[in-house]
Amino acid sequence: MDTTFTALAVLVLAVAVLASSLDRRTKPLERRMARLEQKVDLLMAHLGVEEPEDPRMAEIDALLAEKKTVAAIKVYREVTGAGLVEAKEAVERRMR
């Protein structure tokens, strides 16, 4: 029983170390990606270029008109790849 508990404890510790290592690697990459996105947005604004809107955004607007907010959030996530919180905030902004 002691060896099983020890093996389980070592396994949990190994998973925690691995997760921590991956988190340390992704945080700087996420910050760098955000900076690059800001720079691209500035360049597009300076050049007067607008990103074309996806045709499915009209579907989101139609769902919002029918008061189907949850379905609109789901479609928004499919279209943009956004997370749940980001999609909810974006759909709420479209409702205004």
C-alpha cells in the first residue's frame, strides 16, 4: 500500500511539474502574440484597411434578434475560435 501511495504521489508531482513548465513557456508566447496583434491592428488602421466581416456574423445578429443569446455565443465561438468569456462579451457588445 505504501508503494502504491508513493508511486501515486510521484506521478502527481511529475504532472504538476510538467504543467508548470508548459505554463511558463506559453505565457511569454501569449504576450508576444498579443503585441504582434496590436501592431498589425495599428498597421491596418494606418493603411485604412478593414478586416472583412465573416458572413456568419449576420447569423449571430439574427439569433440575437430572436433573443437566442446562447446560440449566438456558440456560433460566435465557431466563427472566431474565441473562448467562452470573450465570446460572451463580444456578443453582448453586438446586442447594443
